[in-house]
Amino acid sequence: MSMVLTAVILMAVFGAVLGAVIGIFARYFRVESDARVELVTELLPNANCGGCGKAGCADFAKAVVAGELPPGGCPVSSRETVSAIARALGIEAGEVESKVAVVLCSGDDASTREKVLYNGVNDCVSASLVAGGPKNCAYGCLGFSSCARACPFGAIEMVNSLAVVHSELCVGCGKCVDVCPRHLIKLVPANAEVNVYCSSPAKGVEKKAYCASGCIGCRKCGKAAEGKFVFNGFCASVDYNAAELPGSDVVEKSNCPSGCLRTRQGHLEKEYAERDGVTK
């Protein structure tokens, strides 16, 4: 009985000493929390998409409070949310250009030829490691939905084995950009109406052999809107840094021979029409 009592007393003393040590450490080594960080975190959408360049909304809130980023650095927040954060902290909201993702490829099932029958993991990285993917174009969309699965906002849809973006849902978080092994997805200004839906710099004759929608480098778009397009090999692309971006009228003016110069809406409509068997 005395042994049991001694053990209980020793455990009680040990517990008291350990509690005192923990209390001392907690007092002298505690990290002070900033109420402003908690406030900003509560105001944010808490999508944790990483579009701001930080690990998540809490990390972004710390950066805003520290003055490293403006409240407008969150691509998901509405103007009202940004203004509320700025008012709460007594700082400027800051302007950040709104961007949306664009998959710069039009190589769907109807336009491209397949070189191999792929029967493996339904993932773009995996498919690209097997003979470079099933399609002949080494620069085109692989069509295995990796970007669609990565999008936390459901802004990417697969139509005719081609990834297409619904810009009204896209917040420009960049998750899709990170997962595309072909680097086809770009974040472009939200007001960019027109895009060249091709990324292959290969010669036009070579591309036409396996893709009916590939850019042939004719430069008609550049002539129709001077200073608004740049060229990489035999592939045109919109100069998204231009003072003025090309408007929808340039599509008709240039009369692109392969039809890869399209408006965002025109691109979606074309893919839906082909999926539904409607001539467009």
C-alpha cells in the first residue's frame, strides 16, 4: 500500500513540475497572434487556391498585414471584399490586373490525327511520357483532363478531347498552368477577347499534315492588327503586353486560313458545334 501511495505522490510531483515547466515555456516563448491577420483571413473567400502566390488564404492574410501584398492580390476576392480589407487595415486596396486562363490549342478530335492508341493512366503527364502522347502534335493538348481536375472552380471543361476554359468561372489562380506538361495554358488579361489557339512553332506544311487547325504562320493577323501579334517560328500569338489588345473585328479582317484565330466565345461555340455534329 505504501508503494502505491509513494508512486501516486511521485506522479503528482512530476506532473506539477512538468506543468510548471510548460507554463514557463508557454509564457516566454509564445508567438503573439495578430488580430488583424485573423480579421483579413475571415474576410477572404478561403478558397485556398494559391492564385495570389501564397500557400493559402491565411498565408496571404499575413502578407497583406505585413505590407508585402496589396488586398487586391487575391484573384478570387470581389471588389467589395478587397475594399473591406483595405478599410479594416487602413491601407490602399491596390489594383491587380484580372486574368483568366486560356488553353492555346485547337487540336480537338476533329482536327488532329492520332499516332498511337494510348491505353494508360488518365493523366496528361503520364500520357506525355508514353511516346509523347497519342496525338501527332508534340505541342498540342493531350486531352486527359489534368487541368480540369486541378481547377478548384470548375472553369475547365473537356470537349472533343480538348480542354476549354469558361472565362466567366475562371479567377486566374494558375492551378491549371502548373499541371500542364505542354505549357499550353497561359494566364492572359481578362479583357483579351481574341487568342491564337495554337502553340506549335513547327512549319506550316508540317503542321497541316496532322492538324487542320494549326497556325501556318501566314502573318495575316499581324497585318490586320499591326503591333498586336508576335511570332515564334511559324506560330502567331497575341501580344498581351501591347498597349491595345486586338478586338473581335480582327478575326474577320485577317480571315485566318486555318481558323485558329478566334474569340473566346467563338472558340467555345466551335467546339460545342463539332461535339454536337453541327457544321460551323
